[in-house]
Amino acid sequence: MARVKAGKTTRRRHKAVLKETRGHRASRSRRYKVARESLTHAQAYSTSHRRLKKRTNRSLQIVRINAAARALGINYASLIHGMSLAGIEIDRKSLAELAVREPEGFSQVVETARAALPSS
């Protein structure tokens, strides 16, 4: 059986990996073996960090809502509980945007939520 030389295939595969690792530091973008390893790790990190980004953004939104709510005299937990009792269905992302960009609208939401809370 004749020998098959994989020159084109190998070169194309190597070029594809090196193209993907453009921008990595030092030999991670120039040497194939190192670049392949760098690319594997980069893809793994990008997958896990997409989920981490969602987690981080949610905690940032909660911090913003809490800060704006405390300025109006109510804490985050009471605000969310009051909103659920009042039937206000605004997600935390929109609520955080409202708190930052439109304080008047946010204060109306807070007043509605406070009115729905059982007085103690």
C-alpha cells in the first residue's frame, strides 16, 4: 500500500490553530504544540467564564438595587418580598437599570412594594 503524505491537511490544521491563537502571548501564538494547548485552555475558560459572567452580573444588579432601595428606606429582601406581594413582575436586570437610570420610576416601584408589605 502506498504511503499517504498529510502535508496539506496538517498545514491547514496547524494554520487554523495558529489563526485562533493570534493575540496570545509569546510562543503561544507562534509554535503549534504550545498554541494547541493554549487554545484548548482558552476554549475551556471561555465556556466556564460565560456562566461566571452571568453570576457576576446578577450579584452586581442585586448590589445596585439594594443600594438604591436603602436610600429610599427599605432593604433588598423587603423590596423583593413586597414586589411579589404587589404582583410586580420586573426582573432584577430591569430593576437595576431602573434604579440607575430612572430613580423616580424606581421610587414608585418601592412605594408600591412598601404598601403591599404587611405592617409590623
